[in-house]
Amino acid sequence: MSAGSEGWRNVRRIDMSLYEGIPEEYPVFLAGLKVRIREAQTRAVLSANRELILLYWHIGKEIVQRQEREGWGAKVIDRLSADLKREFPDMKGFSSRNLKYMRSFARAYPDEEFVQEVLAQITWYHTVTLLDKVKDPVQREWYIRRTIANGWSRNVLVHQIERGLIRREGRAVTNFSETLPAEQSDLALQTMKDPYIFDFLRMGETVRERELERGLIDHLREFLLELGVGFAFVGSQYRLAVGGQDFYLDLLFYHLRLRSYVVIDLKVGEFIPEYAGKMNFYLSAVDDLLAHSSDNPSIGIVLCKAKNRVIAEYALRDMARPIGVAGYVLTSSLPEELAGRLPTVDELEEELERGEG
């Protein structure tokens, strides 16, 4: 008796007509998958996601190999889906659609070590989202690593992809490399974007600075999400007393990962060199009056409606304090390719709690 015929003995009593056109080797393949699935089900709960990702990858890999080597067609996937759901009725994930995702998963990530060490740190829902929305492998890996580093939920990941975060992160003009240690400089640059997208504000192009500030405070959760993980809000129009005079910071934050204060100065016009000098003054005062001895140097962000990159670079060149200059866009000027849905309030709260943890 052939191995294929022997394999059919292990298949439960079912209508054999359902298997017409299915390769003889199929039952052996099915039996092997059943063993692997049962083994995966017995793993520790804490490693459940890792085991599930590896299980899906192995299933996808075997499907790919058999389709390429033995010419199995799409009908096999439909049959496999029915058999696995029958054998494991309490286990979700064996629809034909999901099996096809497993196949795409294995094709997209042929390196098992990368799957084990990196992809196993995100959920299957994250992985499917990335397969659907990011076709370039390099960009996909970039979003994977950002998801791991920032603890993004799936919906926040969708939000970041649709907003084109990869095209905006680290694009601001800064002097961080000259004013901060290398490790902190790289992290500080990653916290900045250009442009920032404030499409949650329903404001026209003629908005005034105080209106912009109030709008950002009124939508603080959305604003914090756009700023990124790690920002803790300290205050708006924060008062500093220097030399017998009062000065007010538009927005003051503390960054939990950078371990430093972050001052944001809002401008509704184009960047001019004087803004850098003013920010340098603010940062000196914050370092002296607010910062603890264990804090890193405070960082300034000048947010402008527009900027000339060359002028901004010259303005920052000899500044002693770390300053970045970036633009922002409102609803009316939002480029079509950057438009996308905002997460719900619950998703924002989840994101902010993870960032503060």
C-alpha cells in the first residue's frame, strides 16, 4: 500500500467524494500539519503569539513548497481549510483566506531566523496589515521595527502607514548631531517629523498662533499621537521668570525616552532666523530653571507653516542648544497621499499608555 493510501486511513470518516482531484500525498501532508498544530497548542501561554506566528509561517512555507514542487492548485487550499477547521473547531485562523495569507507570509519572509527573532514580536493582524498595505520589503521592515519599538496597536500602525510616516520621520532640519551625544541625537531625530499633520484641526489657512495652540490643546490626544510615543504634556503658555521678566513657552513637554524637556514654539508663517535665537534662549532657561541634574539637554522644536531649508540650516549651524525646525499641514492643505483615518479614542488611549509605560 502506498504512503498516500496509508495516509487516508488516518482521515476521519467523511464523504470521500470531497477529495476528488486532491493529490494522493495530501493526507500525509494534512496529518503532518495536525501534529504541528497540536504541538503549537501545547506551548506556554506567554509564548502563544510567537508560536502562532511560527506555526503560520511553517504552514505557509509547506503550502508554497508543495505548490511549487508538486503543482498543487488553489483547490487544495480550500480543501485544507475545511479539514483543519473540522479537526480544530475551537481554533480560529484556518479560513481559505487566512491560509493564502500564510502562503504570502512565507513568500515575503523566507528567512526563518527573521521570523523567529523579529516578526514573532508582532501579532498576526499586524503582519497581515503590512502584507496588504506595504509592498516594498525595506519599508515593510521599517514599519515592523517601529511597531516593536513603539508598541503600536494594529489600528495605530494603519494610521502611521496611511500618513506616510516613513516619508516624514527624521526629515526635519536639526543641529542634533552637533549638540547632542550620538545615541541621544539619533533618538531625538527619530522623534521629529516633517511635516507634522494636524488634520484633526478644522482650521483654515489664515489661522493665528494662539488659535493653533488652543486647537492642539483641545485635541491633545490626537496631537500626542502625531508627536509620537514618549511625549508627556507639561503645559501651554508655560511661564518662565528670567531677569525679572516673564517669558511664556507655547507648549512644554517632557520626553520619557529622551529624558529631557521639549519646548515647542508655534509659528503660522515662514521660518525666519530670529526664531532659532529665541528658542536657544528658551532652552537655556529651561535647563537652568526646570531640568533636573540627571536630565539630558532640553530640545526645541520650531513648528512653522513653511520653511526654507537652507535658511534653517544656516540659522541652526552655530547654535549651542539642540533645535529642530519642521513644517506642519492643516486639513485644508493636507496632501491627498497623506490622508488617512485617525484611530478611535480607545486606540489613542492604548497608544499613550504604552508610550508612558
